[in-house]
Amino acid sequence: MRIGIVCPYSWDVPGGVQFHIRDLAEYFLRLGHEVSVLAPADDDTPLPPYVVSAGRAVPVPYNGSVARLNFGFLSAARVRRWLHDGAFDVIHIHEPTSPSLGLLACWAAQGPIVATFHTSNPRSRAMIAAYAILQAALEKISARIAVSEYARRTLVEHLGGDAVVIPNGVDVDFFAKAEPKPEWQGDTLGFIGRIDEPRKGLPVLMRALPKILAARPRTRLLVAGRGDEKEAVESLPVELRSRVEFLGMISDEDKARFLRSVDLYVAPNTGGESFGIVLVEAMSASAPVLASDLDAFAQVLDRGAAGELFPNEDADALAEAAVRLLDDPARRAELRERGSAHVRRFDWSTVGADILSVYETVTAGAAAVATDDRATGLRARFGLARD
């Protein structure tokens, strides 16, 4: 099958959607399919052989974050050229409502279109206002996928229609087989995320840290991600700042080792999450998880059975839960076991197969419609009646 996948966000700025698309493309390539991904990218960015650049993206505030998007006449021309050259059996557009390549591809594409909706933003006024513009493009979509119930709810409430829920995927074995790194072990809390994006929740964790260190002075917080490190620790007393270690951006391999090493992974995100891929990665690496009780996180953690939850933005509750878990190796071992079992449903062997089934359904439907249309044309041409 010839599969074209459209990524709305810049390939050179890591994010959950980009990782999902990368892993999905590589899963299909391993199965022997032909895959091409169209994505925004800077001219000097090294790209995998299956990625085609649609040109440089620009930063745009979007859903509580800053997304790097690509839009305009030049982008539209590149989209049309990519579609023409690809001659795809199916086109898979991610975030078709974002003002980027997805919407351009939806307008320009012919044939079966599958769309995946990642965003959970139930109060989106922009989406409501843009409905009239989006409607013509959305009507061309053959099948809709939402990565969570909350992404599906956003779609239903603001755009109408429905979607099948297929979660984000993870290569579970990649994380499970990673070797821990000794210097990241021993009374360590872990956090991965953009440091200067408040909704990722690092400020909440920083407010909790003094109480954690008062109870367990040997604890260290390891932070992986880009952002202003000095600003991140400004709220901490000077004498506690040495207990926070910033690792900067880390590779996929080091991320797996990081999650295999820490005693407790903390996800203090405050909102705007439709899924929680880092929780799945942490469970895959057998890291006990403590997360804010966002609806999406609660769903991923099986309502608290596969990881513990604390009230969103409650730094005191976070601190109490973290100290309790660090003091209780048996409970952490129980969370590791439950998480490792629960996470298998998110492995690409399951998620990829479900997405492929959607592709096969829409391409079979398109072939049937085309066959019926050809038959109708022949009957009209030769004056034959339908049986």
C-alpha cells in the first residue's frame, strides 16, 4: 500500500504528534508498505529518507503551547506536488483542523482520507469560529481517528461527526529493554518536558520539592527538556537548587535509560493534554508513575490502577504522594508490575494494526465506489438498465 502521512508540526522540534507519526511510518515501512511523510522542516534539518520537507515553519500560539506550523501559497503548491508525485492509496492527515499542512492537504487531496485528531480543547472558541471554513475540508474525510476519548469529545462537540478511538502507540520493548544508567539511580524523581511551558507542570513540581526534600534530603530531581534552567529553579531556596539536575534535550535511547533509572516518574501537567504519551513510555520502562489527575492521564493510567494520581496543581498533595511512594518500595514494585502489564495495549503491534484496518476499510470502500461508478457509466453509455 502507498501511504501518505501529513504532519502539521515542524519535524525539527520534537513533540508527541511528530513522534507518533515517525513511529507509525516506521512501523508500516517494516511491514513492507511504501510511506511518505510531508512535514514542515528547516532547510538544514537532516530528515529520514521517508520525510519530505514542505518548507520552514513559523511559531504560532496553539492550544496552550507554541506550535511551529506551515501555511501559505508556497506550502499549498508543495502539498499539491507531493500528492501528485505520491499517487497514494490512502492519505493520513494529522490534526486536519490546525492552520498548517493538514488543512491544505485536506483541501487538495483526492481519494481516501483518514484523519487523526490529537487535540483535547473542549472550550475552543477558535474551532467554533472556524467551523464554516473547515466544513468543506472535513466532509472529504473518509474515516476519523481520535487518540483518546477527550480528543473524540472535542471533535464531536465542535465539528460534529464521530471518530474511532485508537491511542498513541509506543514501542514497548524499546523502553523495557533499556539499560538503567547508574548515575541516574538512587532516590531520583524524573520529569520530561519543555521547561518553560507552564502547562507541563514543572512549576508545580518545584513548589512541591522543598517538602519532599525536607522528608527525604537525599532525593534528586532529574529534569530532561529544553528551556531556561535558571528561571526554572528561581522559586527554590538557594540551598536546595543543587538537588535539581538539568539534562537538557536527550536522545530516544537516553530517554529510555532515564525512565528505566528513576525511582519515580512525576507528570505534574496542568492541562491541554489529550493523551499522555510520556506516561505510556514510563510504564513501558517499568517506572512507577505519579501524575496529576487530568482526565486523559487518568484514562491512560487505568483510573489509578497502573499509576497514582494527585489533584491537579496541588503541590502539597504531590509532595505527600511522592514521599509516601519513595518510602514504600513494595508499592513502587506493585505499580511497576501493573504498569508493565497495562501498557501492552499501547504497543505498536496493536495500535498499528488497528490503524491499518482503518486504511484497508476506506480503500476497499473507495474501490467499491469507483467500481460502481464505472459500472454506472458503462450502463448509461450502452443503454443498459440496472438489475
